[in-house]
Amino acid sequence: MTNNTGCTFCKTGIKGLLCELPSQLKNDTPILCKRGIYEDAYCVGTLTPEQYTRGHTLLVLKNHRADITDPNISSEELLGFITAIHKVTNHLKNKARNDRGEPPSRIHVLSLCDGIKHLHAHLIPRYCYDKSEREFYIENYWDREKDNRESKEDFRSAVREGKIEIHGMWYAAYHEMGYKNSKFWKYTDKERALNLQALAEKLRMTLIQS
């Protein structure tokens, strides 16, 4: 694994990504938490501390590369990264469940790398829309949809009744904005660690760390 001294992932290291949970208290000691679910020669996959949705996984390239356009990334690393995304997203789609026991309809894959500049992807299970999600979409995406609808009321009814497919990156943004109000985030650090470990045991694929 190549390192960059200013990179959060490199400082944490593979073992830290797989076996520790950052504390909610700044500068506090990380909590032991076996939250890793996947590892191969190129990548590690670990449940995120935030859990925007249940099963939200971070897939991180082991070697430090700023993003997918990094000139130092090899074709083998790139292939390994894409292959791992394919494996883990398929696994999450089959195995992840929300609090109602429902499987995800899709797995959103986001690779931004503008916060931590180390190539990684967020794998976010997208479950069947609930009432609050539909209302958020109605209030924020009418301008995008209005050319195809007679009125906002027509649009509102269609969304509420599931008659149109609501789509786009809004789902991830909605859950990112609200994650600190979630039941999971209100747990103590210890409770979060235990919860993540239990979920990781259900979702774990393969690890190669000793």
C-alpha cells in the first residue's frame, strides 16, 4: 500500500478502515469495530460510520491515487477497482435489508473524491421510497418535471401514488443531509460500533488481513 501523509485513509490504514470506527468526539481515540466486509489485492470495503442508508459501504483503493484521473493509476488498479465495485454492489443488492426487511431496488455508486482525495466509491443501497422521500422529491424537483405534467398537483399525486419513476442523485444527497438526525447516528459510539459489527457480520464477503 502506498501512502500520502496528508490523506485520512492513508493515516488510518487498511487495518483501521476494516477494524476501527472514528469517534463522534473530535480527536478522540477510534473505537475498535470490525466493520470491514470486503478485501482483495487492490481494494477494501468497509461500512461507513454515517450509514446514509443501511449497508452504505465505502470501497477504497489500497494505493493512494487522488481520483480516477490520477496519472499514476495503473490499468490493473483501475480494473481491480471497477471489478470490486461490481462484486460488492451485486452482493449488497442481494444481501442488504432496510429496517423494514426490504431489499434495495438499486445500489447507487458515487465516486467524488473531493473531500478525501484518495480514490474511493460510496455504495449506497437505494430502498423503496418512503413518504418523507417522496415529499422531498415533490418539493424540490417540480421544476425539473413540470414540462411533462399538467400541474404541480398532478405531479404530486403521481409521485405519491408511485405512477412515475423518481430518479437522480437527490436520494444520496437527501440521506447525507439528514444522517445526523437518524436513529443510528444518535447511538453512543459503543452502540454504533456494536450495530456496525453486527451488520458487517451479515454482509461480510471476504477479508485477507490476518
